[in-house]
Amino acid sequence: MITLLTIGFTKKSAEQFFDTAYLSRLLEEHRRGKADNSRKLWTVYTFLTWYKVFFLSENREEEMSELAL
């Protein structure tokens, strides 16, 4: 999951809203156990997922059904 988050946090859509280098640092600190960044990481993840589903996706209904699983 860490790899998927890293990929998601460095995409162009993430760069529009966030400092992706900072996100990578938060993720690495969390992974190494140096800090509990779960709330920050979860917030960014849910925002990017919401943005993808409602603004980038051409198949919103399909995306929504996948999220419901």
C-alpha cells in the first residue's frame, strides 16, 4: 500500500494541490515509525480519491461502484 500511496501522491493531480515532496516525507516518516502521520495521509488520500472520482473520471458510476465494494 505504501507504494500505491507514493505513486498517487506524486501524480500531476496531487501536484496541483499539494507539495508532493512534503507528502513523500510524511509517508516515509510514517512508514519508518518516526511519526504517526496517518490522519494527514488519510486526509490527502481521501481528497485525491474524491477528486479522481468526481473530476477526472469519465466513468463516474463505475468508479462509485468499485468504491462501494
